[in-house]
Amino acid sequence: MAKAGFRLALFATLLALVVVLLGAYTRLTHAGLGCPDWPGCYGFISVPNTDAQLAHAELHFPDTPVHVEKGWSEMVHRYFAGTLALVIALLAARAWRQRHVADQPLKLPVFILWVVLAQAAFGMWTVTLKLWPQVVTGHLLGGFATLSLLFLLTLRLSGVLPALAVPRRLQRWATAGLVLAIVQIALGGWVSSNYAAVACVDLPTCHGQWWPDADFANGFHLTQHIGPNYLGGQLDSDARTAIHLTHRLGALLLTLVLLGLAWQLRRVGMTRLAGLLLSALALQICLGLSNVLFGLPLAVAVAHNAGGAALLLTLVLVNYHARTALVRVKAPRLARWRFSPRRPAPSPILLKGELP
């Protein structure tokens, strides 16, 4: 039976998914600086459109002319993100009021609230630091973290606990898959924030070579100084090639691990989870290949972000089943000795007066 707050958590999860996709659309349409200030837009709560508002924007922001489409893309993203923050605050307040109720999560919703507050700070820095890649990537990771944590909260409030026996090796595979997926999402964010998605335009090679010239030192120079404006990127071709190649290699490694995880899921009878995982993986691979083959079309690029979110949520679901199972398959040495078919079962000890 679902616990109190389940529907609100589910709504917050769906809203977080919308916010992630809106963020991807804003980034891919180069609208990250559609509003040069924060949290408003040229000093207003919406994109300026009247003559007086446009004159005010031109006076106070002479270096950033108003682009209505980009401004609205940025502001719609902020409106949805602000609504999500309010919903998460409501979840945390509800959890605090019910903190004395048994099995009611408290630490998780409070932690999610802190995460979304940090996300607001990263959203501000994304604008004030003019799309500095480190901040943009951190902002993307924060969005995915908020989504996955809300999904975990929804699972915990659903009242459904898996009762299937789960071996330890499955837990290790599930953990490895989740960690690698997070790393791959971070690499994807680094690709996007440095505009390296089209650094390689052929498959399976890059620039017609299996290992082209690549500048990994500058491509992953995480301590670079904050520049005046990173819109469009500041790295040269070899550095962007290095980022793109690393993302490809990460995708290959993640694919191999998730195939192994799907095999482990099938071995323990979790065929539906295995099928869901393979479907999400196949979809994400196809979308990633389509980005390269078709030159990063907007719809496919946004769908690739959605596919990454779907794959991450699937791995959260797998880990939830693996780590909250009611029965653990663990064969202690004593149990193996007692129930070994090579040894006869011990004869029962009878008390006085009992019949055999």
C-alpha cells in the first residue's frame, strides 16, 4: 500500500524530468544566456516585449541584445525549475511533520531539498559565469541527481518492497552500472558544455582514423580560468576530439557492463528488469549514433538526454530491487556444512516419552 506523499513524489519526479529536458533544449538551442541576469530576464520577471522594456534592456545590457525566442526558452526552464523547488520543499515539510510515523522517509526528502537549493546556485552561476563548462556540467549533473533521488523517494513511498532473493554479485554489478552511468552522464555534459558533440562526424572511426589527433590535456583541463563568455566553446579541434573520443569509449564500457548486469538479472529471474534495462540501453545507443550520423539534429539531441535519464532511472530501479530485497542469498560456511548432500542429516534428539 502506498504511503502518504507518494503521489506528490511521483508528480515531483515527472516534473523533474520535464525540467531536465527543458534544460537540455535550452542548452542545445544556445539559449543559456538568453537572459543575461538571474533570476529575472533583463530585470523583468518575463522576457521584455514592450518598447519601454526593450529600451530598458538595451540601456542596462548593451552587450547582450534581446532575443525573444532564446529568452523565453531560458525563462520557461526557470519557471518549471522554480515550481519543482516549491514541490520539493512541500515534500520535505510533509516528511518533517510525519517524522514520527514508522517507515516514513525523512533524511531523503530533506537531502533532496538541499540538492535543489544547490541547483539554484548552479543555475545562477551558469548565467553569471557565462556558461563556464565546469558549472554547466555540474548543473546538468545536479538535475539528473535531483531526478534520480526523487524517483528513489517515489519507490520508497510506493509501499512495494521486492521479496526476491538477490545474490551479492548482482548488487555489485548494479552498483558498477549505476556508477558508470553517472560518469557517462558527466562526460556527456562535458561534451555538451564544450560543444564537442560534432567533433567526430563519422562512425566507427573519427576523422577517418581509429585514433585521431587528440589533446586530452586541454580537453580535460578542469582548472581552466573563467573566461569572458563560453557560448560556442573556447577549445580547439584536437581538444574537442579528445572529449568526444572519451565519451565514446565510456559508452562502450558502460554497454559491456550493462550487458553483464542484464545477464545477472536474468539468472536470478528478474527478466522484466533485464528487458527494461536492455531496451533503455538499445534506445540510448541508437540515439547516440543518430547524433553523429545526422549531424546533431535538435529533436534527436533532446531525446538523447531523455534516453540518458531513462537509463539512469532504470539503474536506480535495479539498485532499489537489489539493495532492498527482503531475502539475501548468502551461504555461510556453517549452512553449507549442515545441508551438504554429501553429509547425512543429523539424527533427531528425542526427549523422554517421545516416539520416534
